[in-house]
Amino acid sequence: MVKHNNVVPNGHFKKHWQNYVKTWFNQPARKTRRRIVFVPCNAVLTEFNGFPMKPSPARQKKAVKIFPRPTAGPLRPLVHGQTLKYNMKVRAGRGFSLEELKVAAGIPKKLAPTIGISVDHRRKNRSLESLQANVQRLKTYKAKLVVFPRRARKSKAGDSTPEELATATQVQGQYMPVVLEKPTVELVKITDGMKSFKAYNKLRVERTNERHVGVRQKRAAEAEKEDKK
């Protein structure tokens, strides 16, 4: 039995921390796997788990599968980050709002995903600047868009002309990426007035003027009343 009025021993030492350690030893192998996919073939070039396999570029295979769509996926809007810390940064969002699709030449929300435009029905436009930027982004995309017919021999309204289809190419990589404007720095020559300017003294004078502005206004009003008398 523990004597006196002390803390009851209650130490937790069996935490099994080894079970909660996260490792990434598979990262180099996954990088190789993303670029190479092993598919069975007749010609034996190598063996994988005892089976004859042939290496095939995974990204090239995906590009062929989704042709003529861009390899980077659908078009994304420009959005600002959340919270006061990140709201000045512009990034690619989840999808265009319904208001943006409606303003930009009236693109129906069900048609947009079929022509490579992502849609987010939960997003709301809080500022006119972001609305105009994304509307212009949609108009630029729509002007360059080439729509292939579902059936090669039967085209319908909204499909591109055969001349445009013949010259169309698949966009590799990011399409219309987010480009941040770099701030420009204007260089000026230092003058004698700048060298002789006392910034600290100027700040002290302006702080004094701000502190006495009420008293000076009151004195000026009283002096004006005495002059009228």
C-alpha cells in the first residue's frame, strides 16, 4: 500500500510505438510502377512472378485510352485558398460553379463534364473578380475546343468540322495551368532629397499631430467664435 498523500502511480509505458511508425520504403518502386506497366505477351522479354511479361509505358497507355482528351484531365477553375493565411494564393479548384457555367455562353451543367470541364455544384461565387476570371477561362477554353462526334460517320450540332478534326492533337501535360503574376520592382535613382530625409523624425511629428488633432480643432473653433464677437 502506498503511504502518505502522494500521486497514485499510473505510468503508461506499453504504448507499442513501433506499430504507429509510417515508412515509405516503397516510394522508389512505386515511381517505377507508375511509368511501367507489365502486360502478358507472347514474346518473352523478362519474367515477373514467374510469368513472361513485356514492359509498356503506363502513361502512354493511358493517353491512348483517353484520346483525344487532354492527359491532365478536365479543365479546373482558379480559386483562392481558405483562411487568412492562404487566401492570397491562387490555385486550381475542384470545379466550376453553376453561375460561371451559366454566364459563360450558357454551358449546361450536364454538358460540361462531357466536353472536359469539371463542375462543382457546391461552389458559390463570393466576388466579381473571381467570377469574371473563371468566365474568361471558360470562354478561352471553348474557343479552342474541338468536339469529336460520338459516331465517326454521323455528326450532330455542336461537333467540330472535319477540317478541325483532322488537325486536332492531344494536349500533353497541364492545359491552361495556373500562372501567378510576379510582382515587378521599379528601380529609381537616389536623390539628395532622399538622403537628407529623416524618416524617424517625420514619423514622430506625424504621431504628435495625430495625438493633438482634437485639441487643435477645439482651439481653432474657439478662436473663430471669439473673432465673430
